Amino acid sequence: MDLSYTQEELAFRDEVRTFLEEKLPKDMSDKIRRGEHIGKEGHELWHSILNEKGWLSYGWPKEFGGAEWNAVQRHIFEDECAAAYAPRIVPFGLSMLAPVLQKFGSKAQQDHYLPRILDGTNWWCQGYSEPGAGSDLASLKTRAVRDGDHYVVNGQKTWTTLGQYADWIFCLVRTDPDAKQQEGISFLLIDMNTPGIDVRPIILLDGTPEVNEVFFDNVRVPVENLVGEENKGWTYAKYLLTHERTGIAGVGFSRAGLDAVKRVARQESANGRPLIENPHFAARLAQVEIDLMAMSTTNLRIISQATAGQAPGVESSMLKVKGTIIRQEINDLARRAVGPYAMPFASEAVEGDNDPIGPDYAGPVAAQYFNNRKLSIFGGSNEIQRGIIAKVKMGG
Amino acid sequence: MDFNLTEERQMLQDTLRRFLSERYTTTERNAIIDSDTGLSTEIWGELAELGVIGALFTEDQGGFGGAGFDISTVFEELGRAGVVEPFLDTAILGGGLIAALGNDAQQGFVEDVIGGSLHLALAHGEPASRYDLSRVETTAKADGDDIVIEGRKAVVINAEAAGYLIVSAREGGGPFSLDGISLFLVPAEASGLTMQGYPMMSGGRAAEVTLDNVRVSASARLGAEGAGFQALTDVVARANVALAAEAMGAMESATELTREYLMTRKQFGRPIGTFQALAHRFSDLLIELEQARSAVTNAAGHLDSDDRDRQIAAARNLIARTGRLVAEEAIQMHGGIAMTQEYELAHIAKRIVMTDHRFGDADYHLERFIGLSAA
């Protein structure tokens, strides 16, 4: 057993660090550190910087122009990016759709869509959840009916993250209403500019317009936009959901978040002493850090197995549950740390030209605390993950 | 022993609950939150007319209540409906200080508060004071018959709507001394007083207040020179009963919304509440809610006792812990819908959690409880 990185891995880490120091725009990392949004242009700029280096496609196989990093390299990269307050890479095209196209798409689809994901021509969003199909995704009702060389799509998707920026949406649609739930679903690529599509923002509880409802009213989609075979969409969707996700534990985000809380707790004072010396606060902070240290090693153990060729199974679910609990706990500590200055509502204070309200680190913490309640809900809620763990491990 | 509300308080509760459920809908409330003033003068006036503000003052003060259980009855209902109007700031804190300390001339303001025509704000907290009530660095210096006030006040809730700000300032002692803190009734339009207003996370508005060479007459002082701390402690004790009751009322709403959702929302062909994993977690919320209710009863019932501060620290600590659990679990069991601004629970959850940031979070009250228990 050896808990340290190899020489090659260390050299790789240094390369990533140097790259981030040189290429990550300072104003961008400042915004991320303060918990602000960077908008569509910001995300596109960061993607183009990574793409220029050949690192945007770091999870893709070489045959599709990817860097094909192994799990350890991916982990190092994601960890370093989080620590440097780089924006998160928008995953919908790059790490959700692309692996499906690479495995199940036609040559024509691969040739057409993959380069456009990399160069930013297309911004993708995900059309999975529906108002009546959340945790029970397979009960989705959006219909696609074949009409000549088109499908006619009717229905509604929801929780479509950053759908307001998207040119394209990959959708799960029901093509056979008579088949068993999972068997009548197909995977369609739909141009968001097609007539009949209506995107309406959903304002989240922290005031951010991050997710959307997408309505489909007789939307005509060419049959060549079907991925793989008709009625096999569930297989592809499951592949996407179980596709190896090293970042699922969010270790880098947690570590960066914990560092930020410590910085704040050194500056805030309680009863005339730095907050970080307050025994109650210090104990909370220490407990999260202890949990994070252990989870970080769990994460590396699983990554190491993955590098050795063993596909992670329920371990992904375990990391998702523990990882989100830890991140949410850190958000809670950040909120507590700033005291009364958590109360101002940040959007005006941060985005306007006004003077910041209170210390600049206080602005977004309450909003982040509320916004990150989503972590344990989306991407398969923690209840669904626990169900998976129990089903696999209890042999029932 | 009798844990029932008196007939008068029961009537007050029924009236208030009926009024708020009819008038203070999610849509109405969200429009108030989005408005420039962050409060509805119409709702304020109607609630004053119903006697809601009068219930927070004793008969001597011109009201018809003022005891711990009057405060808890009113604020439980305000919390249940997620009311954002500043009853705590204008009535409990502002009105409470004037009623406790004001001379005959100043007492007239209490009548205006009870009638609903005057708003007040307590400008006490400062950028570095966190929850420490004695930390005051704003200064007040005599200049002839006048007093000149200099300093900065942080997160002054309801400052923009207030006719007067009750400003704490030092006339003696160091930054943490209990002695030397005076209170002044400062007109909102006083020269040298500037505000940077903003909305708050869970509704309502506050402001950063700068006092730059603000000149008031010595008659603006509330109570004796340098002796404001005890009165501050007393109104903050009442405010803590109000906040605990308000959070508890909001917790009742959160659990009720969750119960409805669990029994209506179907996934995998059945109401999700029939999954035992969720049913058990929901049961835990109900258990904690009863704990919260009893903690509020303890605090309200001891408001005039020697054990007041320890009981209040206990209640606020327990409410902070159970409130967070209820808010987070209610959101989690709902799923995405509870993350949307237009859904009632989103606002209710914010009210519960943000209670932490007024007059002390779970750790602050735990420390106080430990200190007071050891004494």
C-alpha cells in the first residue's frame, strides 16, 4: 500500500497547476471564489481555453480526439481545478452526451456532433426529468410518434439546467406506449430552434434562473436524430448514468469550500476572539474535515480500482451520498460563519454596482447553502442511491 | 397544570390564522417580497386593526397582552404563514424599548406603533459585533444641549420604513462594557444619517446605516445615560421568544406541506409517503416538532422568571437544531419542487433557517446555556 502519487502523477499535477496559474483568468476565478455566476460567455471562454490545450475532452477516448486520461489523472485535474476556483466544466455535451454518442451513435452523428461539442458551436442540455417522472424516471410521458421521416414530439421536460443557453437538447421520449415502461423509450437529439419548443425559466429558491421547463408542441425531429435503436433509449440513459464518474464525490469542491470557511473563520470574531478559535465552531469544522479526509481516500481507492480496470458499481452511489452530505455541511458552516451578514440577499449586493453589503465573502453564502440543497436531489436523489446500494449489497 | 391557551389568546390565534390563510397567500406574499418596500402597508394596517400589535403590549403600555404566551401565540401564526412584515422590529424591539424606557413624551410613539401608523427599527448591531449585544463602538458625545452620534450599524432591519431608528451608542466604557451604552430615538431623516438598503434572503428589507456627525437633542435619549444595556437584554429576550415561536410555526407549515406532498406525489405507482424510508423520516420530523413546541412553551412561560435567559438559550438552541433538520428534510423529501421560489415550502424553509442569524445561532445559544447553567 502506498498513499502517495507516483512520480509521473506528481509531474502531471504540476503540469496542471502551471497551466491553471497561467491560463485561468483571474477575474473568472475571483468570481467563482466569491460564489458568483460567470454566465454563458464565461463558460464558453473557459471551455475554449481548455480546448486549445486539448484538455476539454480529457475523458474522451483518443479515437475521438480525446486526451483519454486515466481515472487518477482525471481526479488530479478535477481536484486542481476546484482548488484553483476554476469554473466547473458544463457536463451536458462533454461528459453526458458524448460518451453515449461514442458508444451508441452512428458514424455520421459522431462526426457531426462531437467536434461541435468541443469547439462550443453547440451548447447541449439534458431532457430527462418530467413533472411526473423524477426519481421514477422510467415513467416519463413525453411522446414521439413516427410520421414519415420525422418524429413528432409532444410533452414537457423539467429541471433543464442552463437550458436557456442551449442550442440542442438530448431527450428521453416514449416511442412505444404499449411496451413495459423501460422498453418503450428512445434517445432523441433535438434542435432547440425547432418550431414548437418553448423554454420557461424556473426561479430557484435562492433567486437564480438556473433551471427551466421545456415544452414540446408538435415538434418535428428528423429520424436521423435518433441515437441507436428505437425503444433502446433506456439502455443508453443507464449507460450515461453509470458511466464512470470520478468527480461524483466532489472532493475538490469540498476542500476548496472548507478552505474558504477557514479563511472566513479567521477573519470573523466571536466574543472578541477569532471565530476559528471558538470551541464549538472549531469542533464542527474539525468533524467535517475528518469526514472529508476519509472520503477523499475512499474516492482514491475507488479511482485506483477503476484505473486497474474494475468498473465502479455501488461505490459511485456511496460517494454521491457521502460527498453531497459533506458539501452541504460545509455550506452550512459557511452560512454560520458570517453571522448576521448572511441575511442580505446577495444578487443585488453582488451583481450591482453598489458597495458590497458587509465583508465580500459574506454575499453568496446563504444563497449557496440553499442552492446546494439540490446536490442531494438531482442526478439520482440520495434516496435513489441508497436504494441502489441496498439492492446490490443486500442481495435481495 | 393547564397547557391550553386562554380564551382571549385562542380567539387571537383563530382570528390571525383565518386572516392570514385568506389574505396572505403564497402569491400575495411573494409579490410583497418582490416589491420595493418589501412589506405591505395594507396588511400591516389590517393586522394592527385586528389587534395583533396591541397583543404584544401590556395594558399599562396601551395594549392588551404583552406576556410571553401572547408573543408566542402571535409569532407562531406569523411563522406559519411566512409573514415578512416587521412585527419583531417595529413592535417587540422598537416599541418594546420605548415602552420600557420612554418618558411621557416618548411613550406617545407606543400608541402610534399599536395603531399601525409608525414603524421603528433597532440600529444596534455593528459590522464587527456578530451576536454580542454589548459590543458597541458607535459613540455619542455631548455638545452643549445636543448629542453627536458617530458610527456604523449593520443589517438594520426595517430601517427604510422606520420613522425613527433606536440607535445604541457609547457614552462610556470600552467596546465590550455592559455599562456606558445609551439609546437614542433618531429620526430617519436626521441629517448625517445615510442608509444603503437591500432585500434580505428570507424576505423583508434591511440597511447598512452610517451615522456621520448626527446631531440630536439630549431629549432624544431613551432612559438614563449609559444604562441601555439591561433594557436591550430584556427586549432581545422577548425577541428570542418571538423568533423561536415564529420558527416553530414555520416548522409546522413545513411538516404539513411535506405530509400533503408525500401522500399526493406518486412515483413507482404509489404515493411516496408509503415508502417506509420516507415515512420514518417524516415521523422523526413530527417528534422534533413536538420538542420545538415544548421549547417555545418553556421559553414563553419563563419570560418573567429568574430562569429566563437559560430557558431562552435552551429554546433557541433546540429550535436552531430541529429547525434546520425540518427545513432540510422537508426540502429533501419533496425533491426539486421545493427548490423553486414559487413553491410555499421554499420560503418557509428560508424563514426557518435564517432565524439562526438573528440574535444568535445554535452555537451561540449553546454557549450561553452552558455559561448560565454553570453560574
